[in-house]
Amino acid sequence: MAARKTQVKKKPPQNGEYTAKDIQVLEGLEAVRRRPGMYIGSTDERGLHHLIYELVDNSIDEAMAGFCDHIWINIQPDCRVVVRDNGRGIPVDKHPRTGKSALETVMTYLHAGGKFGGGAYKVSGGLHGVGASIVNALSSETWVEVHQKGKIYRQEYARGKATTKLQVVKQSKYPYQNGAIKSGTITSFMPDMEIFETINYDYQTVVQRLREAAYLTKGVWIQFVDERVDRELNFFFEGGVSSFVRHLNHDREVLHSPPIYIERELEGMSVEAAIQYNESYSEAMYSFANCINTIDGGSHLTGFRS
């Protein structure tokens, strides 16, 4: 015999009345905190890593637009993460619709970013304009610094809400950053333990994602420092996906060298492909769209195979 505990729901009004007071409005990023799985898939280790990916994808978008060639990722001993780049920096001027700075708008509003109209970014990955705000919503503490035109702008947040006004500061909060770049964005966040089952990042999982990003964005330098294990890795590949294929075949006997490499741009769409045969009988095929691994394939992979 098994017993089942049943939650007693609040009884609806006897007269069946349905009025405005029954409509619940979730303001700001409260909806993200209430249902995080809708935005990052889960609140386990996989969802935790997604926070890093979203910020890195933003920097990759800057690189693919031609405005960034260095990206730094740092995991500190307490699992706080810092992601920075030498791109243009998130705009800090007043947004005409929200009345707040563009930085605060990007960090505290869903679907606010430069990737919807197609003017600021030709290609974009990640959550298409909601990545930074999602990271902010699911972090207990976040701060962002924007380096632009010789000034350093900073704003701090907690669980999706701004806790300070946008300020101009004399020194960067991140000690390795002082004087290193003329422009760019630095984002530091602490995953919220009220949301995630764990805040322990897996070193190899992060390394694999960053290595793939470097292969897919040729000419971009990506540095990863994990202070928890005192390790540093640097990724830089001028050959793009051709270098990726060589990496996949590094411990196999290849039948030809270099890999077959194809790069074309047609009707506003850019395509890269690399092929290298080896002596094994198994096939290893990887496909990506806007630098995002499409593990289930898609029309781009179907077209390639045909």
C-alpha cells in the first residue's frame, strides 16, 4: 500500500468570478527567477554553465562583428565568474524608451539588446538579446564595468535589480584590467545559491566550450583562468574550423593533409566547412550555427551531407 501526499489547492470563488485581481503580474526579471528552467534549461550543473556561455557568446558576437579580438574568463576560488572583452563596450547613454542607461536596460529588461534589429550585429548566438539579463536575474550579485572613451562606468545589481546608479569611477574593480584595454565590457557575477543546486563549475566542461569557441572564431584570443585549481589556458587558432578538424584527428593517422577547407558567403550567409579523412571506420561530424553547437543537426548539416 502506498500513501500519496496531496496538496490542497485554494478553492476558487463559489460564484466563479474572474476579475483583475486574479491576474498576476511579474515585473522586471521576477519571471526568470520564478521559472529559470524556461530560460537556461535547468538549475543543475548544466544550467549553471549556461551563465558563462551567455556572457562569452556576447563577447564572441562582438568578435564576429569585427570589434573584439581578446576575451578573458576567470573563475575565482568562491566560484564568482568574471568575463571581459576588448569590444566596443555596452552603450551607457540614456535609452529613449526606458529612460534608463542602455547598460541598465540590457541588464534588467528581457529582450533588450542590439541583436534584434540586425543593425548592430550581423551574427549572434546565445539567447538572442536576453543573455546578460538572464545572468543578472539568476545571480545573487552582479557588477558590470564598461570602458569607453577614456572613462570607466560601473553599475551593481542583486538578483536582477540595480542596487547602484550608473557611476563613473577612477579605477577598475578588477585588478588585472587597469590600463589593459581602451574599451570593452567586464561582467562579474555570483550564481545565486537560492536558484542553483550547485555552484561548482566543471573545469573540463568550460575548457571544451571555450576551445570550440576559439576554433569557430578564428583570430580571437581566449584566455581562461581557473583560480580554484590554479590553471591557465590560452586558445588562439588562425585556421578556424580547419584547425578544429586537425585537433580532432591529432591522435589518428590521416589520409591527407591539410584538411579540405571551404569558405563561402552567399545571400548574406557565411559558411565554413572542413573535412579530413583518417583510417578509422567511424564518422565524427560536428555542426554549428552562429558558433552554437547544434548537437541535433539541422538543415545546415542536411545540406552539407547531400
